[in-house]
Amino acid sequence: MSGTIRKRFWTAVRHEPDGDRYRIMLDERPLKVPGGPLLRLQSEALAAAVSDEWTRAGGQVGDAFGPEMLPLTRLAGTQQERVAPRRPAVVSALLGYVDGDLLCYRATYPEVLLERQQGAWEPWLDWCAARHGARLVVGQGVMPLVQPVDATTALEQALHAQSDAALTGLGVLVPILGSLVLGLAVADGALGADAATGLALLDETYQLEHWGADADTSQRQAALLQEAREAERFMTLSVGAGRGPPGTLQRWLIEGRVQGVGYRMWLVAEARLLGLTGWVRNLRDGRVEALLQGPEQAVSNLLAAAHVGPMAARVTGIATELRTDPIAPVGFTQASSSDQPLEPYSSR
């Protein structure tokens, strides 16, 4: 788990219970954090995903691999070694972003940018006030703000209430987004990493629309988005207790330009990243139908992203339905096209 390039020495990977947690076995050797103790994971869903990382790392015995191939492992090690033993310090560091929260600093010009900020950011300040009892003040320009004591106190309480895994994810998300509010929204499942990153890059996106993009900027934005996705996935999988109930089951009917644009392939990849089970298929009438099961937060996050989909798609609406006929946990697949969607419960 160090930052250096290493060579693969194992042939098989598995995860197994270790008391109330899970451990990873590389052949017959347990995986350890750099400090020496065993890496112990809080959910079977996370353990399975970490196991998959090590199964893929390097490919064959003797092949080289680096830490970029093990994002979940790095986050799990950070949680165990750096977050859990020093929670007050982590909370204090995150609380330091309150006065400088991106959402509270609005442009003085041009008017179109200010309107865009207002429309995109204000709903999340409202969410923060409703969800955490923290009403933050807004200013224009770059003069520093000092947020009300009661709002800062409320956000401090919200941070103390987070799990170790959530604090670990927030430690990645908040610096990337420049916003504690957006980070808490992702941790709460109210906002997906993709949407949160888009909100954080709103000013930059506006400038790119007028002056054009360059390769360095695009590469940097892609790297930020990837880090945000990894943090979100870590938090989602950490919550997904494999020994518990299967979570929510939803049927989606997706309308718009969603066939012939890679929408099903995109949805399969995103669902697998979040550890969901189910299937997606085309319908003869041009819609896409999906049946998804997993932790409610993960399904909610994917639903937010599904309204956008891959680049060539144009989603006009997604009808959702809660189901109660659980599906077998056999992964997430692309099913054959169908003439008719599943029968809705309301018509039974």
C-alpha cells in the first residue's frame, strides 16, 4: 500500500470475515496497512470491491502495479490509520472550510454568471439549512466572510455525527469541491459526485465556454472528477453491509435519446462501480428500462447521474417505481431487448 511501484506476488485474492469486519487475503497472506496491522473493512460490499482491486492489480504474477490501481484500498488504509485515531483533528480541518465555502462567494459580474451561480448554488445552501440547521451567509467578490457562530456550530455537530468512512470521504471531497456543503450533500446521498463536481467547476466552466478548453484543464478536471467518484464510491460501499437487507429495489423507465448512444453500457459500468445488482435493456418503443437493487444512497446517486448519462445521450425523463420482488444478487448485466416493460404494480 505504499506509494512506490511494486510487483505482484500473489495468484488468488479473497475476502473473509474477521470478527465484525472483513479482511483481504492475498493467497494465504493477509493484507496489511503500512503501519503493520491488518486492513480491516467494515462491510462485505467494500471488502468485495477491495478484493476486486487486488485481483486486477498488475494482472499476472511479476507484473508491476502502483497505488493508482488501488483507490479503495488507499482510502480504507487512510480511514484506519489516520481518520479513526484522530477524529477531532479531522473534524477541525474540515470545519476550516466553512468560512471559505465556494457556494457563499458570488461573482460581481457578469450578470449571467451571477444568475448561474444563484440558480445552481442557492438550492444547496437551502438544503444545508434544512438538513443541518446551518444557514450560511452569502457575499460578492473575494472579501472573506465569517459565517454565523450558530451555523458553524451546527456544521461541526454534523461532522461529528459522520462515520469514520464518511469523514475519510469528506477529507477527499471537500478540498476538491472547495465546499463543505457540497461534500456533506454527497456524504448524505443527496447529491452525486458528478453533479457536485459540476457545481464546483461552475465558474471555470463558464470561462471555458467563452475562451475555450485546453488539454491541461480538461485533464485536471477529469482527475478531480475521478477522485470525487472514488470518494463517493468508498462511502457508499462502506455503508453497504453485506450481511444486512438487500436495500431498495427500483424500476426505471428512461426516455429521450437513450438508444444507440451507449446508454446501457454506461449504466452497467456505473451500477457495477456502486455495487448494485440488476439489469438494463432497450424497449422497442425507444425507451430504456432498468431494474436496480442496492443501498438506497447508491441507487439515489446513480439516479441523479442517469438524468445526464453518457455524452451523446439526451435524457428527457426517468419514471421510477419501487418494487418488492427482490432479484438475485448476480451482478449488473445488459439484458436482451423487450417489446414490453415490466408490469407496474399499480396495474396488478
